[in-house]
Amino acid sequence: MLWLRVMGLLVAAALACAAARAAYAEPQPADGCKRAAAFRVIIDVGHTEKAPGAISARGVPEFVFNLNLAKRIEEQLLAAGFQRSVLLITEGPARRGLAERVKRAKELAADLFLSIHHDSVPSRFLEKWEVEGEKRSFSDRFSGHSIFISQDSSDYAGSLLFARLLGGQLQERGLKYTPHYTDPIMGNRKRRLVDAHAGVYRYDQLIVLRTTGMPAVLLEAGSIINREEELRMGSVEHQALVSAAVTDAVEAFCTVRRPRTPANVANRADEVSRQATAPPAVAPEQR
């Protein structure tokens, strides 16, 4: 029966080789996007030091929250192999800083633009409390993140795709989006919800979403005017959670998107040029 033993060994060896080849040919999703090293993400820090955005319930400028979270996202992306990631920090007053960030984003010719912000509420919802002897404003009425895209973007489909991926990753980590932007009480801040599962809204007038010439998404990571959520937004643990969600969403987006080429970049530039000849019905908002 020696031949049976030999045949058994040969079959086992063949199966082992086949398994090894399959394992090599079919890497696990954890391997990430194969072109991560060439894929460029711009992590835009919302607002500037001189125009810091909203003020939190305890008196901290939004810019500080935006910068801290954006830095952590950049660290996670670099660690995941996205070595061309760029942290975009602009200076000066609001309008000048806005023009500068759009200009630099176009010069960088990235594959994805992600603007990091933290939310507040309309002034009519604000209440007063005292923090370390000073009167501060707060509103605990709303909480949760929100994701915005512009239909006027030169790459609306790409923007929507990444926004959905990001919303899904945040949801998988137990983070909930805020539905209050659909409520009539928001007045002129009411937004159209385009994906009720991922928490993606349309905000067509935002300049950084309309004019950067690439897939562009704005993340309001949470409400810093909400006293409990402000503390959560400032925690290292929560920032790590959001950063991991962003990184996984970027990896998924990188995997399914075709690389930037001179041809498709030129096509998108033509679309931007055509849109520029027709001004929006509503004046663009600064963000």
C-alpha cells in the first residue's frame, strides 16, 4: 500500500500549494488599497485661527477642535499607507482664507477633499450658563454628526460615494448622525437629506464643496455647543474612533475609484468651467 501513501502525500502537497497560491492571489481587505501610496487626500482644517468658527459651550473655538481631529486623521491615513495625504491649514480672515484653501486644493490636484468641522446651532436655540465665572452659550437640543456634499461639484458622483462610505463607517462604530437639518425649524439652514442611512445632506452653496475640482465632502463631526458632546469631541478616544472611520472609508474609496489621469482631470476641469459661467441661484456660503 506504499503507493497509496505516496499518492496521499502528493495530494496533500498539491492542496497546500493551491492554498498558498490562493492566499497570495486573494489578499484580505485589511491589505488596503493597492495604490494608496499614490492616492492623495486633502484633510482641510475648517476655518482659521483669525476666523475660528463656532464657539463651544465652554468657550473653545471650533478651529481648535477641527485642527485636533484633522491631525489625528492625517496620522491614521499616513499609518495606513496614504503617504501623499496633506493637512491643509489656512490663515487670515474668513473670505481670504476660503479663497486660499480652494486655490491650494486645486494646485495639489488630489483625489479627495475632506473638510473637517464641528457643529453649532442657530442663535435662537442658545441658552446661557456659567463656566468658571463667565457666561457662555450652549444648546443640548441636538447631537450627532452630519455629512455634506454639493450637487454642483465637478464630481458629484464621487462626492456622494465617499460620503456614503464615510457615513457607513461612522455608523458601524455606533456613531449616529443628526436628523435635525431636515426639520422646518432650521429655516434657511434646512438641508435635503440624500441618504437617510448614511446621514448625507446636500449643501450646494458651500464653496469648498463646489469649486475644488475633485470629490469633496464636509464632515461636521459633532455639536460642540452641546455640553456633553463637546466633551466627547475633545476626547482622544472619540477622535481615534472618527479617524479610523475616515481611514477605512478612504481605503474603500481608493479601491473602487479609478486613478486620476490628465484626461479625466481635464474633463472635470471642463465641467467646472461650464458651471462657472452660470452663477448659483443662492450666494455661496463661506465654510
